Amino acid sequence: MLSATLPSLSAAFLYPGDPGWDEARSAFNVLLDQHPAAIALPATARDVAAAVSYARAAGWRVAPQATAHNQGPLGDLSDTLLLNVRGLQEVHVDPGALRVRVGAGVKWERVVGRLNAYGLAALHGSSPDVGVAGYSLGGGIGWLSRKYGMQANAVTALEVVTADGTLVRADHEHHADLFWALRGGGGNFGVVTAIEFAVHPVEDLYAGALFFPYERSAEVLHAWTRMLPQLPEDLMTWVTLGHFPPIPDVPAFARGRSFAIVQGAFLGHEVDAWDLLRPLRELGPIRDTFAMVPPIVLADLAMDPLDPLPFHLTHHLVDALPVDALLENVGPDLSLMQFRHMGGALHRAEPGAGVRATLPGEICAMALGVVMDEHSDRAVRAMLSAFDTTLEPHRAGDYANFVEAPSDASRFFSPDDWARLRAIKHRYDPTDVVAGNHHIPPAS
Ligand SMILES: Cc1cc2nc3c(=O)[nH]c(=O)nc-3n(C[C@H](O)[C@H](O)[C@H](O)COP(=O)(O)OP(=O)(O)OC[C@H]3O[C@@H](n4cnc5c(N)ncnc54)[C@H](O)[C@@H]3O)c2cc1C
């Protein structure tokens, strides 16, 4: 009936029960089922505009989605059109200008290889499977963030279909307020169809991982936290305490084993990195993969899972890590705990930055538990709760991209920025049609 009122609709539409429905509504976290009113799979920006108008005519909200890596915060989708932009797959690299333009459905895996051919790197994160869109709109912290900041602030222009179905280009000269809000305010202001961003030449890159037996987690974390204040911005290090499942996707040496791993990326030469990493090497890692490498190595350095998983996750930005209390309270059974060194450019607001200009805290601490059944669900929740309680006294803030449940988004912003975001939302979407992952309501 509705399509009769909108004959120009060209995006593929799916309704519950249609062939392909379950695949189209699937998500990275398989614990979280998505049940929208319908799903649109546009192939062009024009399709996106038509789908937004169609949803408005139906009285639905519109939830933009690229890869469904962060669907948890969306909540109830029963009166919502899930607008999945995965059909927008343009990738254009201009190596001379150090610029990239991608369609909003592109995952990092389609960008990193092309950049590598020119000795360039983008500010992607730990997983090549994550989408450029959601990652960039929420912030985006990866291996080069201490040196160059967040991906949101590398964005130079966004093309967006706003709630009234108009396609606009937002950059420093056009729709500058919208451009500011999109770079950290998430998917609340329209459906992004294309993203342009700056990338960096990488002359020397020394990256890899030091593997220690899991039982040495305390020693490794103590040595690592002692080093942090002396480390330059050219070096980003993470510690991952993890249990690798015995599956073929995991490299043979790690399959079914548990490690404390120090991963790192240094924008410089091996000789300088050796001195910086010495305190960790003196602990005697059982495997050392650090080497001079091309930038593409950063895409998989973290060894993130690529296939969907059933999991619960929590995170905190903290000023200090209570290592012994954390290991004692949480115990050794959580699938993964990860600690990323923050600071450097992540603490500096550059002129012209978006609303997510900086992130607080010295360390981004994250914990994830894979859930197989009711028993493990209870156990994982208890361990994550112990993680939260132990870190609470050291909390400096939250990072929206790592929040996987519906929450009050005002906690991610200062009161002034929150008021400005709501005013911009009111200007572009006064009736709150566009449902971002972390909801920003229009100013009343
Ligand atoms: C395995 C894994 C590893 C990760 N590693 C990192 C990391 O290293 N660093 C980091 O910072 N984050 C990381 N993240 C978090 C990640 O940045 C967020 O989950 C991000 O939101 C994913 O974006 P997406 O487009 O892939 O996911 P989606 O779930 O498709 O999108 C998330 C939200 O972004 C918005 N959005 C997406 N597309 C559009 C669009 N076209 N127009 C408007 N809004 C849109 C919507 O609000 C949507 O709900 C990781 C997540 C996972 C699961």
C-alpha cells in the first residue's frame, strides 16, 4: 500500500518473513536480535533519500546501520525502518592529496590494502571487519591515535540524507554545525551516504606482539603500567589478556591457549623502539613478533574475531589500573580483557575538531565474555560486574563506541556540547525520525 504512494522507491525492501530477512537483520553480537518493522537495502544515495521518505510516510523512525557491530544500544526497533547502507561500496583513494572517499557501507578491510599500496595508513581500529561509518561517527581509536587522534577528526566531509529526505554535504564550509555534530554524535542526524577523510604516510613502522603465559598477567601489567608515562606519542601499546578458542580461524600457535600479550605499533625505527620496549622484553616473552612492517599489518595486529559472537562487554576510561585487585576480583576465566594506552593526541583538542574532540583517561579498559549458555551468561555477567566495581574509583569517562547497551547519551558529552547537539538535532530532525545508536533527542 505504501509503495503505491511512493512509486519512485528503488531500494530493496524486506519485511518480516521475506527471503533474506534473517540474514539482513543479523548482527555481530548474536545475543542481540534485531526486529525492525522493515529493512531497506539502498544501492545509491537517491535510494537512501527515497527510503527515508517512505519511512516517514509509514510513521516509522529510521535507524541507519552499516555492519551491525554496535546494534546493542538501538533497543526496540518495532516501529523503525532499519536502513542498512552496506550496498554503498564506493572506495576512492587519492594518494597525492592524502584523501579517501568511501561509501557508507564500506568496512575498513576494503580500505587498508589500497592505502598500503601507497605506503599510507588510515586511523582504523582493531578490526578490519568494522565499518568506517559507525566507527568514524562515534570517535574511532586505533593504533595511530596517540599520534594522530581519533578518526572522527580525520573526517573532512560527509554526505548525509537528512530526516526530510534531502541529500546535503557537510564539511567546514557547508552545514558546519551538522559536520561538527556528526563527528562524535553518532548516527542521530541523518543517514550518511559517503565519508571523506585524511590519511597519513607511514615511512617506518615497527609493530608486533610479545606473548607471555597467561599466568604472568600481573607481572606484564605492572611492567606495562610503569612504562606508560615515559612512552612517546609515536608508540601505541595495548595489553590483551585472552583465551583463544581451539578453532581454525586462530593462528596454530595460539589455538586453545591463553596469553598475556603486549601489542604495539611504533611510527619509527626498530632501534628506537627496542629501548622503549626493553622493560617488557626483559621479562622474557615466549614469542616476539615485532618487526619493521608495512601499514596493512595494523589491520590484524589485534587478532580480533571476524565472525559474529555471542558476548557481553563492558569498558571504562580510567586514570590508573589497580592491577592486583582487578586480576583477583575478576579471576582468570573472562574471554578477554584489553587495556589500551590513551593520551597523546587523544587528549588534545585540535582547531576545527568535531564534538568528540578528545577522550579522557590514561587507559581504555575493556572486558568481554563469550556466552554459550545460561550458566556462562551468569558467570560472565558476574565477572564483568567485578571488572566495573574494581575500576569505578579510577573512572575518567566512557567511550560511546564501546558502549553496547541503551544508555543516557548525555554522559558522553559536556553540558554545553550536549545542549548544542540537541539544538542541531532540532534543526535537522525536529520530530526525531533518525534513531542513532546513542539517542540524542531534539531540543524541546
Ligand atoms: C570486534 C570489534 C572491534 C572494535 N574495535 C574498535 C576499535 O579498535 N576502536 C574503536 O574506536 N571502536 C572499535 N569498535 C567499536 C566500533 O567502532 C563500533 O561498534 C562502531 O559503532 C561500529 O560501526 P559500524 O558501522 O561497523 O557498526 P553499525 O552497528 O552498523 O553502526 C553503529 C552505529 O553507527 C551509526 N551509523 C552506521 N552507519 C551509519 C550511516 N550510514 N549513517 C548514519 N549513522 C550510521 C548508527 O547510529 C549505528 O547504530 C569495535 C567493535 C567490534 C565489534
